Amino acid sequence: MALQKLSHACLRVKNIEESVRFHTEVLALEEITRQDDVVYLTCGTDGTYDVALSEGGTGVISFAIAADDEDDLRHYRKRVEDAGVEVREMTNPDPGVEKLIEFDLPPQQQKMQIALLERTARQHYYSPAARVRNHLSGLAPLDLDHITLRVGPDATLTIEFLAKHVDFHPADIVEFPGGEGRLAAWMHVGDYHHDVAMFAGAPHETLDHLAWTIPNMEYMKLMLDQIARGGINTEAGPGRHGVGSNIYSYFFTPDGNRYELSGEMPRCVDRKAGPKMWRADQPGIFSSWGLPFPESFKVGS
């Protein structure tokens, strides 16, 4: 059984046309199509959509992990149903998606999907030099990188569900001071440090941030210049995280959802090794360069 990586996400936005303008004119994504009041956009690297936008507030509606084949869908459907969670199956639900299974991730009920992409959209590897969709003049992210959820007052339930039933591997876990419960975790199904991360949050929050892949710090600077010309201020960064050690910059979109530009994500070399454990009051979690954790990071969408 093999799961690949984060494939795409669907977010709520406050105003669909304003959001599409931001994503195309500032972030330089390209609109693929519209279907049932949902707009699908791509970075243009992997032949399918990266983010879908649906009007109606903020936060995440769903996110999808790509699977190798239908055996994966059957395997994980049984695993999740055996855990007592209802699973829904859909055929051709979105552009470029042949079939998927979907279930509500406890406890915040974000819709998690395991998706089988259409054969015409699949490639053995993706080349940024061979983009087939994004012909805009602006710099665009190379791909969708990871999603970080808000999962209620304690992340333990979500961590254990993903590890036990969907074969996610925790790379880092942050415990609350005193060790009672878990504040955060970074988990992966592929080779990179995290595909899905999670933070404890308020009951109404579903999304901490959606992250986009950029190759290096120079590219990040140019993209931040581009984003600033679009009237968007940087919330935090550029910097290098302590957990994960990827380079980062964060900003809020006009929709009220936080995005991250993320680069130089390390590869995980030993899945049998246990996660690195941190305490919430331990220095260096947010920044290996000593930058403080921003106060605004206490709020998700």
C-alpha cells in the first residue's frame, strides 16, 4: 500500500471573485475550470489542480492525499471503516480526479480524502521547467507543499488516528508543558518531513495554513516582492523553522486564510525512527535563528 503526497485542498473564501483575482494576479496560479460554484486553480507543474475555492467564510473544507491505485482506496476504506468512521466514495468528483474516498477527520470534521488521479494527469516526476498550464508572467509556487490543520484543544486524537489508520508517520511532536496532551505534530506519508501538520486551536478553527513549495530563498524574496506589490503584507519571515528546518514566509490572503511559502524541506530517511519530541516552552521550535513565535499565530481560520 502506498500513499504519495498532499495532492490538493479546498478552502472557504469570503468573496470568490476577489479570491480568484488574488490567486491569479498576485500568486500567479492559473484557473483551470469552474464546477458547481467551485473554482479550481493550479501552479501548473503536476497536471492537475492544487487548490479549489468555495465561497462561504474561511478555513478548510477538504484536503486530499494522492494514492497509487484502487487497491489503496479499498485498503484505507476498510481501515477507516474498521475504526468506526463513515467513508464516502466518489467517482470523477473534481477535475483530474478519477475516484476518491472521503471521511471526516476527528475531531474537527475536516473532510480528508484519499484520491486516485486520472491517468492523463499522472507523471513519474514533475519538472518545473515543463509547466503546461501556467503561462502568466508572474512567479508562481512550484507545487502545493503541505497543509496545517487546527484540530481542537488537543492534537492527540488526530495524531493517533492518522498514524494508526492511515499510515502517517510523525516526524516531530510538541507536547504541552508538563506533558499533558499534545500541542502540535508534523506528519508525512511521502519522503518529505510533513504532508499534514496540526496545531491545537479553538473549536471554530479548521485551518492554520496552506503551504506552497518554492525552491530557495532567492525565489522566496522575489515572490514576497510580488505579493507586496499586490498589497499583501508578510506576517512572519523569511526564516528557517526549528521543527522541520524548512525556510518559510507567512502571509494572510484577502480571504482571511494564512498561506506559507515553504522551501528546502528535508527528506525523512528512517521511518522506523521515532518522532523528535519537543515541549511547548522549548526554544527553537518556530525558528532555528531565534526569532520569536508571532502573537498572530495564535489565530487560525
